[in-house]
Amino acid sequence: MSQRTERIDELLRQEIGVILSREAKDPRIGFATITEVETTPDLRHARVWVSIIGSPGERDATVLALQHAMHFVRRELGVRLRLKRIPELHVRLDDSIERGTRVLHLIQELEAGHEPDLSPEVESLPTPVARLRHEGDAEEVKGDAEEVAPAGAVIPSRGDEPGRTVRHRRGGRRPR
């Protein structure tokens, strides 16, 4: 995938999320988060991956509502973005968060010494719990965190080292 396609994917993800959260009036669209957008190289089609909180029936209804709302979203994208072609948007359910939650739940049961429940879960998000310390964990470092100097600043020397100038990623100094 080219850098341009990646930038367009990210731009579409952000804009679709804003449009759905602020301007879509469909009550069937509940707690939906746009997790990723994948466009084809010719920018004619885009898969919009959505994570939805709720029961399986609510998720299916939300996916249908989102697919119906994509005509409105596509029209709004045409107004907002300066692209030659706005892709056709196809909604897909992203269940990676639920699968990750399931794995975390199984690990917590194993750590607690219980037999893990291997039946599928209905709950879609985990309840946050504090992580237990285990033997071999790294020690927590307390004290001053390393400060980040702005670009162009001179970092004082340490011992025999000469002072260094902070540079931008491209290697040039910031103009004054």
C-alpha cells in the first residue's frame, strides 16, 4: 500500500467518524467506532471497519443502519474533502476487540487458578482490573522523566561530550 493510500485511509476514517458522531440522526446507530478504512488502489471502493458495543442482535441492526447511512456519509465526504473520487463505502464489523477481550478474560481466569469458561461470551467489553505484579517484572522507575527538548535547542554537554543541537526528523534545523 502506498503512503498516499494510507493517508487517504486515515483521513477517511477520521472524517467518517466525525460525520457519524455529529451529523447522523439515525437512532439505530448506537455506540459505533470506526476502527479502520481500507481503500482499493484505484480509490473506487473502501471497506469501513466498525467496532460496535452491544449484543449480537444490536450489532447486526447497527451494521445495517450504518450501511444505509453510508450514502449520506459519502455525499458529506464529497463536500468536505478535495478528492477526485470518493470511494463507495462498504461497512464491515470489526470483532477484533471482542476477540481480544475474550483472550484477556481467559488469561485472567487462568491466573486466578480457575478452569476457563470456553463457551462464547455475550459481553463485548472487559471490566478494567489492576494488573498483578509477577516475578521477573521490571522495576518501576520513580523520579524525573527524561525531558524532550524543542527542535533547535542546544542540549548542554555531559563531561567530555560537546553540546548537541536537536534536529527535526528530516535532519534540518528549524528556521528562526
